[in-house]
Amino acid sequence: MRRHRNVKIVATLGPSSSDYDTIRALFEAGADVFRMNMSHGTHDEQRARHALVRQVEKDLDRPIAILADLQGPKLRCGVFAAGAADIEEGQEFRFDLDETPGEGHRVCLPHPEIFEALKPGSTLLVNDGKLRLKVKTCGPDFADCEVEVGGTISDRKGVNVPDVVLPLAALSDKDRADLEFACQLGVDWLALSFVQRPEDVEEARDLAKGRAAVLSKIEKPAAVDAFAEILKASDGIMVARGDLGVELPVHAVPPIQKRLVHDCRRAGKPVIVATQMLESMIESPMPTRAEVSDVANAIYDGADAVMLSAESAAGQYPVEAVATMNAVAVEVESDETYLEQVEASRVASRSGINDAIVAAAREIAETTDIKAICCFTQSGTTALLTSRERPRVPIIALTPLRGTARRLCLSWGTNCFVTAGAVERFKAAVVSAARAARSAGFAEETDQIVVTAGVPFNVPGTTNILRVAPCDESMIYAT
């Protein structure tokens, strides 16, 4: 089950992928992380999917990460007397708090917090940006707008407000209930939707109480503006290009994607590029060339992971979609241009002993005949720092904590192994590393590996030792 690529694949579970055989086939095709979308499905359905992933994990003896994606606050308009209305460019249209069914010149917008934040000149987008209205005048319970892009507006369509920071918590009551359910279930990552400020992340972190890592989805202009602070507060990032492309001009999204990926790499935190990556494969067994190029572009940028949404959750070809993404990744990473780009964009960080150790491990591995970098880690920090270096050789992360191994499944290049117990002596650690490298097919007895660890063992953040070691155990014990 060794992966012949470094970038990870996140596959969303849903109606097309809710049985054991399909989930196992998705993993065998290349999925490293399974996403449960809390916007769809009941808790019982999500509990069943979680149990199936854990059964696959047990049967294949490989750590698998599970990510629960919280829905976030959904802003929607009210209903229409006729179910829908046509609005035309240049006409006036009002949003208000009146729950009377709407018609061609008004509809209820049952979100007083929106009216609190609006000001003349603000933009309202309806139905994923298909309709655009500009606010002319507004008050605490209404907004009179001019239609800039018309069309049909129907019952309960989504509303986006791209150019103001809304006084909304990123967690709704449903999200809080889903978060607690997911943490009790034992997920490894929580994805937080519609983050606007670092305080949104802190709230989720307080509720999670360390039971799951918190990943922020960047899908609002306010999140892009406050990205440095949000990144600092988060364990990982998802560049969620769907809503981001609604609230920002579509041509602004590619450079933002590149900048966010670069910043995450600098910080040593995993970043997922998501949304519409192989969307045509929902109905077709083959992707478009443009989609393949999009996936490849994210990999060339050095993203930790690329994600499938409806392609694996509701599509007709879920396993084929994962296999296609895997094939693209293998091909891209075998390209010399990829290696040049990843290495050219590497950011040197030498702020402490940890950084120096992992940088030295990479340099030794790339200048001598080393088959793998093996790092012992308690919290996952050493493996994350090693991943940030983007070495040319495989990274083997060894930890006694299954939760740490699962979370690291999202990080670029990490091959995670759960050790039988806590290691107390460095020589025993080297032996364990050599066995893991051999058993996974990364090295033979005649090969050498680099081993990094922290002494004293089992103390997070103490990486302070590096050894070039043989994979032959008899030679290890002889030294």
C-alpha cells in the first residue's frame, strides 16, 4: 500500500461511497483522507461511514484520517408567493425582514445581522453569484437595491455578502452540535466553514478541546484579508475555491490560491486545494484536460493535498475519480520541473534546533545515498517540519499515538506508522525506524536512512538528535 507520490488525496464520502467495498476501493485507489460533509446526511449516516473507514483502517493496518466538514452559517432568502420571480437589470428590489412571501420587487431576508453590516454600495450576490444587486439605501430591517445582473430568484436561494465582514459567528447551533458529535465519534480534523477572523477559529478550538485538529476553510474575502492571523490560529487550511470564486472575481482566485499555499508551506501547516477539481467526473469516466491541468497546477504549487467533493460523494465514478487524481499526482511528481519548482519555492526557516535538525536531515538525504528520513514524533511537529522541507526522499513518521499518525495523513510526503509502544532509548528508535523502512519497501538491509528524534523521548517539541543509520539491525546493535 505504499504511495508513489507525496501529495495527499482527500475523498468525500456520500451516497456513492457509503459501503465497505467502495470505501476500501477508494483507499486502495489512492485516498488518504476521508471527508464527511456535515451539510448532508444524518448523524446516524455519518456514524456508519466513520465506522466503515475505521474498519478499512483496521483491515489494512494503515492509519487513515477522517475530516468532518462543518456546514457553517448559511444565508438564504425567504420564499416567493409563486415560488420564484424574475428580476431585470436596472430595476429596484428590496430585501427586508417581512416574512410575507415575496414577489417581483421584494423578498424576506431573515438575517438581521446582514442589515446591521450593510452600507450603501455593498454588493449582494444570490444563487452562487448568478444574480448581483447593489445596495442603494438600507436600514436595520431593509435594503433597497438596484439589480446589476438579473435573472430568476427562487425560494431559499443562498445569499453572499462579499464586501463586508458580517457580525456572524462561524459556528451555528447546528455546527456546535455537529462539532461535539464529530469529536465524540473520534474524527481527526474539523473543517470550519466561512471563517472571517481568527476569533472564529479560536471558538472552534475551545469547543474541540484538543480532540481534533482545526482546519480553516478560506472562502470569503475577509478571510483572505486576515489570512496571516487565521493561519496562525489554525492547524491547517483549505483553499475552498467554490465560494471564494463567488465572492471574488474568478480571475483573482488563482493568484490567491498560490499565495495561500506558499504561506502555509512557510508556516509548516498542511493546506488542501479544493472544489471542482474533477467535476466532470461526477457524470463522466474521464476528466477534461482543463481539470487535469487544474489538479496538476495545485500539485506544482506544493499543496499538501487535493480534494474530491461530489466526484466521490455523489458521482457515478468515485473510484475512477480517485484513481485519476492519483495518476495525475504520480505523473506530475516524476517531472523534473516539479522538483525544481518545489525546491525553488522552499522557504528557509532556522528559528530553532528543530528547524536545523530537519533541514540537516533533508540536506544529508539529498547529498548522499539515503533512502528515507525517519522521524519519531509525539505531537506531529517534527513530521510537519520535515514535510515543510519537501525532501526528495520519503518521510516515515513513527509515533506511539494513533491520533497523531492519523492527523499526519494529511501532510505532504508523510508515511505514518504507529509504533507498538513508547520508545525510551534512541538505539531502539533506530531499530524501529529501520524495520519500518524495510517493511514498507522504502529500503533494503544494505541501505541507509536518516533518523531524527528528541531526547528525552515522548516530550513534544524536543527534536535534537540526528543519525545516519544502516537498515541492517545487526550493524545497529554493533554500534
